Amino acid sequence: MSCTPCQRRRQMLAEAKEKAGAKGVLKIIPAVVKDTVKNPPQLVRKGKPNG
């Protein structure tokens, strides 16, 4: 299961692809990158021990 911000970015890309195809995806990429930098994905859960 991916984190909520990742799901939102995937949804943004899917909607752009559905509306305008590859051109739509290219137009939305800067917004997705900006969102990724502002709210990075949580690759490791906090408080979860390794092992």
C-alpha cells in the first residue's frame, strides 16, 4: 500500500493522461515534482524497528 501523497500524485497523472494523453502528462509533471519535493514519500515508517 502506498502512502497518501503518492496515491494523490498517481491520481493526478492518471487524470492528466485520461484528459489529454501524453501531452497532459508532460504538462502536469512539474506540479508532481513540486509536490514530491514539498511532501516526499515516506519510504520507512517512523518508530518501526528494523529486524
